[in-house]
Amino acid sequence: MEKNKKMIKMDILNKFREMEEDVARTIPKEWLKNDYFTRLTINEKKLFKKAVNELALNGLIKYTPGALPEVKLTRKGEYLIHY
């Protein structure tokens, strides 16, 4: 089953929950590249960009695109996943 944008958002937020990290922590780039992206289809990779941009617009993460994107949790994001 192909992931939709909402599922990708949940994957990102769940990774932060799993890591039990505080604000300003970053999802390991190696996890994104070697584990997560390798399981996504081309369409899902396009949705990933839209999903993280929406999370960033909502203030839950900070996202720096690139060959190895950086995804950081904000205080607002921390509050959402922990409280």
C-alpha cells in the first residue's frame, strides 16, 4: 500500500517519539537516507517533500532540504508528540 502525505507526516513524528529526543534534535540523516527513503516509491518521495514542508509551516519541525535533508523538532513539535 502506497503511503499518503498524512502517513509520511506520522512516520516523521513517530521517529521523533521513538528517539525520545528533546527540542532541536535532528532525525539522523543516515536513517532518512539508508532506511526510510529506500522504502519509499518515487511518488512517496515527492509526497515526503510536501509533508515535511507542511509540518514546517505548522511550526512542528524545521526542515532543510538537500541531498541529505535535515529534519529538526521544534518546541511546538515536542509538545505535540509528548503531551
